[in-house]
Amino acid sequence: MTLAPIETLPLALPRDRREIEDIQRRQKVKAVENAKKSAFWKDKLSGIDMNKLDDPEEWQKIPILEKDVLRQMSAEEFYADFCIAGGPEICEFWRSGGATGKPLFYPKTYEDIRYNMVGFTRTFACTGTDAGHVAHLSFPLGIHPAGHMWARAGRILDIGMVWAGAGAALPSATQLELIRSLKPTLWMGMSSYGLHLANLAQAEGYDLAGGSVNRILCTAEPVSRAKRDKLEREWGADMFDCFGMTECSMMGAESEARDGFHIWTDLAYIEVVDEETKKPVAEGEPGLLIVTPLFSNNGAPFLRWNAADIVTYKSEGATGSDFAVFPVIEHAHRTAGFFKVRGVNINHQDLEDFLFENVAVNDFKAEALESQDGNDVFKISVEARRGVDEDQLRATVIEETKIKFELTPEVEFLEVGTLAKEFETSVKAPRFVDRRG
């Protein structure tokens, strides 16, 4: 007896780039036609020649859509003026990503979700994650889509799933116990939470690196070389990063070469433009990523969405797999937070990389404080790996921080496991805190 597949995916992997170009040519027209149904877009698109959308100059007449424009709308305005579907057409709502500003809840139609599922299933194939894996899934399960979409994608591809959810829903100690007892081969979650689980495991004396997990899939946060190295070291696993956004779908992943994200350009039309002029940049030059969903635009018609990611684009990656048909983008940097302490800007990502490169550092928290006399204080709280000479590590951190960031920190040591408990209720560990004022 042959069982029918749980879900039939609507879009096969393209055979060549000509096929991708044909899809883009058709679907760009459909995307603009959908947008014209929106009161928000109607006047903005009135002068666009629908027969010339493949002409870069004509396409660039479509204004870039900025996050702040939508966030300024009331909920009533957003659904009445921007969105073009409602009621029984809606399959589900996805919460907008990002940590700042008012969240929006995007309506996704049944047709949208069919194509969105294509994006999620491809991450497994692109990263070489085959059927037969059992995954411990630590992404939030709810109105953020990554968790439930990936779990459903795993079901389609015969990849088992432990629907654990984030630490705020299922305590991290329980997650570690499940990993120890159920022995998954794949862990899926945000990179910061992966580090959090590793730090908690060390505090409990659990050898996570010697366990069953041999592969990690992450998304939603920039992953530097230092952060990747630490994740792989602590878990004893190969880590692969994926790329997506709620305005589109999961739209890219690393291959075995791990030289950037292969972007599914049959699902999303992408541009890389100069931050100031908004004109296309040359291949290999950093620029702002602009995204137009080609199929999942039936509920919320996004055109030329400013993803706020600074990336470099290359037409070909190093993979020898079927995913070589797709181009590759690499993060140059993402708009990142920073401390300004005594006139010195300290980029959070740079500080995280700097501290995690030191294998003696198990975990850390950085704080900007105000002393009793009103002066700024930069404090780094460190959990050292067991057996490390704390006096020597303190001197190293102080001296190297002063050299790299031109600022002398106060360094405090914490018992192993202190930060794991403090970070427990946060999906993304709050390692950077400004307590001034």
C-alpha cells in the first residue's frame, strides 16, 4: 500500500536560471497586480508600465516599502488599506519580526502558506539534512511562524520533531532532559538560545558535546564566526544558518559549503541597493537587501520591502548540489545595537565576537551603568569555564578590551549557571543591558 504524501508542494526546484527568470517575469506582474488592489499601493503604482517590469528603471519606480511606514498605521488602517484578503481566505496570521517598534500581524492566505511551506522544506535539502533525523525544535511555537512551519516541513520530509518550543514555554532544564533522554540528532533554534542551553548544560555537568546531536539549524540572528565556533564546540555538532522574514517566508539557507545563504529567487525577487541612493550596487559590494515575494502576496502585498539587512551578493556559490542554481548573499552586517560609554561606541556584535573568541569565557553579560557621581561605567560579568584562573582571565579581558575598544571595563565573575538562570525566560539572551537613567 502506497500512502499519499501529507502535503503536495506546489513548486519544484528550478532546473536552471532561465526557468527562474521565467518565473520572475510572470510573478512580478502578479505581485504588482495584487498590490494594485490595495488602497495603500493604488496611487503609488498608477504610473508603472506593467509591460516593462523587467526593465530595471521601470521596476525601480516602485517606491521601497519601509517598516516605519506600516508601523505608523493603526490596526484598522493596516487591514483596511494595505491588506487585500480577509475572512475565510485567511489561513493564519504571522507576527512581524524584529525587536523594536509596534508588531504587525500579517494575514496569510491558504495559497500563501502552500508556497511558504516550499521555502521551509528547502532548508533541509539545502543544508544536507536528510530524512531520518529526529529534531529537538526550540523555536517559539505560536504566532511567530518559524517553529510551527519548520515542524510541519519536517513532517512532510520524514524528519521527526520534538515540538519543545522556546525556553519561555518549556523550561530549559526540561529541554536538556528531553535532549538527554530522547536523543535527537538535530537541534533547531535561535543561536543565542543554543548558547544558553550549552551554558546551562555545563552548569549541570551535562556533556552536551558528547551527546546525540550532530547537526544544528538556526535562523533569525546574525551568526559570526566566533559565535558559530562556540556553538559547534559546545554542542559537538555542525551548525547551518538559514534566512527568512515574515514578510516573505523562509527564503534561503547555507549549503554544505557554508559560504552564505542560497536565496530561493523563484520565491522572492531580491535587489541589493546602495543605502543612500537606493540604486543597485555591483556584485560583491555591500548594500541594502530589498525583497519582493513572488507567490506569497495574496494577503499582504509586499513590494520592494526594505529588509534592513546589509548584504553582499554573488551570482554563484561554492556548492556542487542542485542548489547551485540559486545566488548567494552574505551578511555584511545587520543594523546592530551598541553602547555609547564615555563617548565610545561599543557594537554589541563586535563585543560578543571578541569575548566568545576566548575559549576560557563560558558566558557573559555586558552592562552600561551610572556611578554615584554620575559617570558612565562599563561592566562585563563573566562566567569562566571550570578550572580557569580567574585572576589571569580578568587581567586578559581588561587589557584586551582596552586595546580593542579603547575602554577599560569593570570585570565581575559569576558562578557557572548564574546567567543561564537569568536568561531562562528569554528566547534571545539579554546579554547587553543599558541601566543608565
